[in-house]
Amino acid sequence: MTTHRIAVYPGDGIGVDVTAEAVKVLQAVADSSDFDLALDHLPWGAQYHAEHGSVVPDDYLDTLRGYDAILLGACGWPETLPDHVTLAPLVRIRQAFDQYICMRPSKLYPGVTGPLRDKGPNEVDLVVLRENSEGEYVDLGNRHHQGQPDEFALQTAVHTRRGIERILRFGFDMASKRRGRLTMVTKSNAQRYAYGLWDDIFEEIRSVFPDIQSDRQHADAAAMNMVRCPERFDVVVASNLFGDLLTDLAGVVGGGLGLAASTNINPERTAPSMFEPVHGSAPDIAGQGIANPVAAVLSAAMMLDWLGEAPAAERIRRAVEQTLAAGQTTPDLGGGLTTVQMGDEVVRRLGD
Ligand code: NAD
Ligand code: IPM
Ligand code: MN
């Protein structure tokens, strides 16, 4: 029997609650499948920082490298630690492990009322592929003359031909297996060097995929169109920062952040990939036991897909679908279930 070794990094706030439910669902599905899961819990985050003086141990990348996958909850506890401290390891893991595809589906499930009038499950079914290894997220810059009237900051983005090509190719391949549409989102009307390169490479690659209907939109227009006509989007490819913004938007268009799953994938498998919800640690509802665990559960299902356990992943997705269709939800979707009860409802519907 195969055993998949999983590093579980719940993080902070609701990250802890929703990860517990994802783990519960994973264990239930593994119990009735022909694979095993060895789950190691890593208690890193703001609390760990209070005890040890750092958010993660110095050798955290070496530790993580030994696993088949990483299941992450959410990080950030701004009340006690600046976000750039708590979040630095997360961004570092994505880059150090070359998890260059951040895949974030947005699919409105039957039974869930989305925020857009007349836009139901038939209109909202898209995937954003966010470049996850470079772009606006490289740690390159400085603050000068701090505290002085002439203070200034430099923050440099790095966009490489290799980085842009590989995500666009991945996107065109994915579009050919979906509805055959790809939209690239940049902002080349304002930032001609970086996004000019994206535009040039887009033209080169789209000519290799003549069957895919492809277009490019500036990020401001794309944000507006995602609300106005989400049905026009199938696969969306965006740079790191625009992908971040668009996936909160796509998440809410698809029913809310409580449902929005995400992956950070290294397609060549030279290092572990990481699976986590789109949402953060939600300090506003942390400790209340009401966070929706579905985004974490669906991220765990995507992890099983990645580990070659597609039937088990499909069982989880079906159970989530049935739970939502039955109107069983947490308060973010208008229901009255607690986080734990919502996890139980999914487990109950897993079947065997
Ligand atoms: P957030 O995603 O944590 O929350 C935004 C809003 O959505 C809040 O009102 C929250 O209550 C709600 N929400 C989010 N997830 C929910 C869920 N599962 N169920 C019900 N409601 C949910 O974003 P924020 O408030 O901007 O950030 C809070 C902290 O999380 C910050 O420290 C931020 O840096 C961090 N953050 C971390 C990640 C990550 O770890 N990947 C992602 C985004 C934000
Ligand atoms: C996300 C988050 C992170 C990001 C933050 C917390 C660094 O917003 O995963 O979407 O911007 O990538
Ligand atoms: Mn984000």
C-alpha cells in the first residue's frame, strides 16, 4: 500500500480550525481507500514565534523537502506580528520549491447563492493560473532615508522569459482540456517593460495553439469583466500580484472565500507542492469556530489529485457538492453550522 507523507502546516487564526477539518476528511477518505497518509503536524506561525523567536525553524525548507506534499492552512496574526514576518516563509516556500503554478478554480456550486444577479453555476466556472515564483513578489528592494522627509522605497519586480513561457504553456494546455479559452491579464499600457515582455511571449505561444480562443486584458478591465461577465472566462493567466487580486475576486464571485481552493504546484516535481485555501487567517472570526472549512477541504482534494489519488479526490468533491446542495453551510453562506459540524457533514457524505 502506498503511503503519502504530508507536512501539515496549519499556521494561524482560522488556518488551524479549517486544517483540522481538512485532515479529518483526508483521514476518513484514506481509511476507505487503498493508500495511507502519514501526516506530520508542524506547529509553526505566530505562536511558535512567541516561544522560539522565529515563525519557522531555520531548517524549515530542509524539513519540508522530505515530504510528498504540504498542506497549509493560513498564516498571519497582525495583532502581534507584522504580516511580512509571518508570511515570509509561505512566499519563500513557493519560490524555493519552484511551485510556479498557483491554480485557483472558481466554480459556483449548485445550492450556493453567488453575489452576482443572474450568474449561476453555468456562468461561473473558471480557473486562474497565477505565476507564483517571480514577478512582483521577488524580495528585491530597499527603504532609503527611513523616517526622513526625502524617504523613498524601491521594490523591483523580476519577470523572466522562462517564467512567463512556462506558465503560459501550462495555461494553453489546460485550456485545451477545458472550454478552449485563455485570457492573459497584465497591464502593459502602464508598465511597458515587464508586461510588454508578457505580451510578446503571449503572441509567440498563442500561435502554437491556434485552436484556443485567446485574448489579453489589462488588469483593471479584467477585474470589471469578471464581475460583469464571468462566463467569458475559462483559463486566466496572470502575473503574481494581479493573480493574487483576481483570485480574491474570483473567489467571491464563486460563492465566497470560504469555498476557494488553491494549489502551489511544481509540475516537474523537483520539490514538494503545497495546497492551501485562497483565504487568510481571518482574525475577525478566529476563535469563534465558524470558519468555513470547505476551501481547505477542496484544497486537500486537489492535493490527492496531485498525489495520484483522483478517485479519492473526486469522492471529497462529490461530498462537498452534496453538502452544499443540501443547504448545509457555515454562517458565511447563511447557514448555522460550526466549522466542525461542516467537516462532519462532508465526512458523512463521503460514501465508500
Ligand atoms: P482573509 O482572507 O483572512 O479574510 C477576508 C474576509 O473573508 C474576512 O472577513 C474573513 O472573515 C472572511 N473569510 C476568509 N476565510 C473565511 C472562511 N474560511 N470562512 C468564513 N469567512 C472567511 O483576509 P485578510 O483579513 O485580508 O487577512 C487576514 C490575515 O491573513 C492577514 O494576516 C493576511 O496577511 C493573511 N493572509 C494569509 C494568506 C495565506 O496564508 N495564504 C492569504 C491571505 C491573507
Ligand atoms: C495569497 C495571499 C498571499 C499572497 C499573502 C498572504 C502573502 O494573499 O495566498 O493569496 O499574496 O500570495
Ligand atoms: Mn491573496
